[in-house]
Amino acid sequence: QVQLVESGGGLVQPGGSLRLSCALSGFALSIFHMSWYRQAPGKERELVASISIADNTNYAGSVKGRFTISRDNDKNTVDLQMNSLKGEDTAVYYCKADSTITRRNYWGQGTQVTVSS
């Protein structure tokens, strides 16, 4: 059974930084394309960043240059480093894993990020 657990969310002031982490258990991270999504109140869930099994990365335009996604297959974790945070980054952030073997996808439970002074 694949499980994803996010951590690292919290309250931060505008201009600050946070690092989110997603731990995958039950299978090897190396076979999954990994993504971070977010959902703000009243809005649809949106893709923030993704990283493929070949370490190719992709970012939403709104976070490009501020956020960095990375993966550690040895630790079975994927991180999202968020710098220069803005109020509009406030959302619940979710980790998603897409299996390259079974084509199934899995979601974490989410972690709240609030950017406010």
C-alpha cells in the first residue's frame, strides 16, 4: 500500500521561506513521477511543481524562480523549497505520486501553508 505523508507547512510572513517534505512509504520512490499541488479556499486544485523519474522539473508560472522541487530516492522523499512567499501562496499543499508501472496515482493528506503578516 502506497502512502504519502506531507510535513513542513505552517505560518510564515510574506517574503519568508518554508520547506515542505513528502515521505512515500510502501514502495520505491524511484518509479514514481512526483508532484506538488495546492488548493486555496474557493479555488480548484492546481499543479505547483513536478519532477519526473528522470529528474526533469516543471513549475507553474506563478512560482517559477521562487520554488524548487527535488527528490531523494534513497530517502523516499520529495521536497518543495518555497522562497519569497506571497499571500497568494496560501493554500493546502498536496503531494501526488504517479506510478510509471501501474499508472495509478496517490495523494497525501495535505499540509496547510499560510502566508500572512
